[in-house]
Amino acid sequence: MIQPFLVFNDWGLLLVRVVLGVVLIVHGLPKLRDLKGTGSWMAKQGFRPGGFWAFIVGVLETVGGGMIVVGILTQVVAALVAIQFIVIFLTVKRKATFDDKEKDLFILASALLLITMAGGDLSLDNYWGILLY
């Protein structure tokens, strides 16, 4: 570990949180805007009832993304996102090429990092004293 870089630890976590949160929000908003279409696609993928899962995934990505950005319940939301993307890898993306999986791999890796590191000092978790680690 390079000690001088530890000064930037919380800023690095903030950057990971903001980027992951924004990516999730951008990923989730279209699902909420077209619940019927997303639900029908999800039902074709084997997630029944499709409308229910479209709503759950859309809310997790949109609201959860916002929660990750500000750092509230970071570990809980990151764990839910990690579970979601593990399910995506085991079902929808199982036979996809690496190029089709790389964005999802970064989302999963970022979520796993936030599970272990929480939101850092620059988060509402820290401000309110609700850190889980």
C-alpha cells in the first residue's frame, strides 16, 4: 500500500459512488418510463411476473443509484445491485460475449467494492453514523 495515496481514499470512494450511481440511474429510468415494454421483455427472459420485476429493477437502479450517489445505506443498496448483476450474468448474459458483459462487470465490481468499503467519510452514512462495517 502506498501511504501517501491514502489521503485520497474517501475522494476515490466518492468518485466510485457518483459514477456507479449515475450509471444506475441512467440504466433504470428507461425501465420505469416503459414498464409495460420492460415487463414484457423480462417475462420473455423468464422473470415472471414481468411487470413486477421491471418495477423492482427500475426502482432499485433509479432510487438505489441516487442513494449510492449521496451515500445513504450504501452497503445495503450495493449488495442488492450486486445480487441483481450476478443474476444478470447467470441468466440474460450467460452466453454473451465479453464485449457485451464489460459494462455489467464494472457495475458489479463497483458494487462489490462499495459493499466492502461502504461510502467513506464523504457520505450521508458517515454523517448520520449509520455505517454497517
